[in-house]
Amino acid sequence: MTTPYAIRQVRNALLAIAVIGSLTTACKKSGIGGADVDPRDQYVGTYEGTSRRTYYVSADIFQGPIPGTSTTTVTKSLSPQEIYIENTVVFNNGFTGGYTVKVTAMVEGANFTVIDKQSDQIDLPSTKVDAQYSATGVFDTNTKQIAYSATARALRNGAQYSRTDEITSTKK
């Protein structure tokens, strides 16, 4: 009669080990094991806000600032640490037109730098001038805002032309 009792004890011990083992391995521990959270996820989404475009000739304001409204869409790239940013701006207060720019940016913490757009054109009253383009920005997770700043610079007939675009938007 001791054999069935011994088998029952072994069975109960194995069952207890299985239950304890499943409880300790089924739950994901924060920071230990499991998949890491992608920090870019907090930036993905649609943002709405304002924009301001200003044209300069030799560091003097030529035209602007031209106010506008902006919609910014941020999505993740397949490459780690990269995001796609699409800014659509519509000018207001009597100015017509607008623009859309789609870029890829490298994210470092809350800051980003555009990496795939190095040239653009500056519209002058009678012509367009090829220009060097650079853009940077920052995410503020506390206010759920994005700030995007771009500059296009060109030299034509000895004069320095530049255009700045400043966008500040809040996540919807």
C-alpha cells in the first residue's frame, strides 16, 4: 500500500513543478528577457499644428514669415533608428499654395536628422534656384509635440539665398 502513496507524492511534486515553472516563465519581466520595446513607437502617429516659411536674401528677410497649417505623419522605417516623416503644409492669411515633403530621418533619443534629402529648390520671383537642404527636429514626449526645422541655401549671381521652414505640431 505504500506504492500508490509514493506514486501520488511523485505525481503531486511533478504537477507542482510544472505549475510553478509555467507561472515563472509565462510572464514577461520588464527589462529582462522578452522582446525590447522599440523607442520609435512613441513617435509614430499624426500631428497637426502650424508652420512658418521665410525667404532671405543675404541674411535679410526677402519674404515672410508666411504662416500656414501643417499635418505631419510619422511612421517607422524597416531600418532600426529610422523614421519616415511626411509634412503637408497649406499656407494661409492670403498666401496661396503649400507643399508636401517626404523624408527619412535618423532618430537619436528624442532628436532626429533628415538623411535622405540634401537638395531642394528655392522659388524666386522669376526663377528657381537649386539649393542645399538640411533638416533636424525633436520630439517632446511630455507635450506630444514635434518640432521640425529645415533650411535650403543657394548662391546665385553672388547673392546668398535661403529659405527656412519651421513646423511645430501636436499629436492627435
